[in-house]
Amino acid sequence: MKHGKLIVSISQLTEKQRGEIAARAMQYGLETLFFDDIGDAMPHAEEAEIFFGSAPEFTQTAKNLRWVCAPSAGVNQYMTPGALPGENVLLSNSSGAYGVTISEHIVMTTLEIMRRQQDYSTVVAERKWVRNLPVRSIKGSRITLLGTGDIGREAAVRLRAFSPACLIGVNRSGNSFGQLFDRIVRQEEMDSVLPETDLLIISLPGTKDTLHMIQQKRLALLPDGAMIVNVGRGSVIDQKALTKELAAGRLYAALDVFEEEPIPLGDPIWTSPNLLITPHVAGNMTLPYTVEKIVSLFLSDLDRYAQGLIPERLVDLSKGY
């Protein structure tokens, strides 16, 4: 039975991946059109039954759309009114594709700060030979992971190899995930573990429930010298409060996400001490493995869709993830 079209707008796809998608869609009577530039796809909006991409300007005009699959884990781009053409449109994400690349970013930035790489880069740039800066280690550190989804679990696997004192997971459900974490606490119990946290890793989505979850009061609970790594959403941290803590020299941070992106030129976060900034690159599609995983997850959900089942990574629109 001939249906509408599958419109794909992901420029990072290889020719092999495009062929796999088109062949699978053809099995279900779907013609696939690929567009690297979403502007070129706009004339085909009304023909789209499925859209695989991140372009609300396309989906809001696609009146016959039945399913949108975002190649990202976050779907904030589709949470604005009118981004989806109707309340019955299915929205899924690619949660599960980014754990590897983001967890490696977490390890990288943690070690950069603990091993004083920023300071040594300055030393070398000034043609000096300094070898005695005090460093810290993940070994023996008390680590709290705020968020125990794919990213948090992949990070825990890698950090475990460094022999931390403990790995504590924080989530809503209390799920323990076997022996991956030494202990799990619910979000409402978070304040009890922050005073014993040397490294706080945040991988939460940006929702109304997580907005400024880490505010001044909770920052103050962290011990002197504690480090924060945020690879979730910038809105989870009260950025002004964190800026004050950094300026006071009490905390350290590696931030990949911010409350406003790009960061405004005059924002004091740019010049904050004890801070490593990366421009929201931890979880993009520059790692080939990530793109391969995104395609694999989409094809799996395409099979489910063709069988009349909902996508496995269906987004709860009321929660935003």
C-alpha cells in the first residue's frame, strides 16, 4: 500500500546509510527523499508522512505528518507551540545514541581540570618549563551522577575504571541498574549526597522540572574544590549563581551547555576562573559511531511504526523527553 513520503534531513549521513534507510522504507511502501538543506525540503512538506530530522520550520507546515523522529536526544526544538502540526503526531528521539561520545567528553574534561591541562597550556604558550602544579585524581573521588540514563550509565562504566571512592546515581525512580552504581538516591534526596560530592556530573534534559535544579542553595552544599560537569542542558544550573561561586574560587566546572547559546559576548561566564568551556559539542554528530547508532535506532522504530506500534523512544510531550 502506497503511503506518503519519508523526508530525511540529516547532512551527516553517509551514502551507505542513506541507502539503508531508503531500502527499509521501500519495504513499507514509502518513498524516501534526502535533503541536506531543509530549505530544499520545504516544497515537499505536505507529502511527508514521516520526518527524520531537526527542523520545526518544516514540521509545522507538514499537514499530513504522522511521525517525527529527532536525531538528537533532546527535543526542545519541537516543544514550542505549533512545531508539530497536530496533537496526534508521534514524536520520538534518538536517546541511546549519544552515551559513548558524551561519556568520553565527560572523562576528557574532568581530567583536563584535575590534571591542570588549561594551566599547562598557558605555561607552554609562554615558553616556560613548569612541572610542579598540584593535580587531583579521579581515583578516590566521590562522584555523583545527576541523571542515570544512557549518558549517566556510560559515564559510570568509564569512571569506574579510574577507581573512584564511590559512584552515586541520582534519579526519579530509584532504579539501581545492577552493580553499576554504588548507591542510588532519588532526586528528593539529592541534598543529602551533595556535601560528600567531589565531582558532580549532570546529564539531565531541559524541562520545567529541571529548571535551575542546581541553584545557589545546592551549589553551597558542595564542598570547597568540588567540580561540576554539565553535559545535559544549561537551564539545569542557575548560571549566575555558579558564576559567583567560580569567581570566589570555591568550585570548578566544565560546561558544555549554557542558559543562552551561543553565550553572549558580554556574559561574565566567559572570563570565569576555574572553568573549562566547550561550545555544546559533547553530543553532536561528529563521531561516526553516533550517526551509525542514530540510523540503527531509527530503522528499529521504523519497523515498529510499520507494524502499527509506537516508536520505542516515544517522547512524552507533557514531560518534554
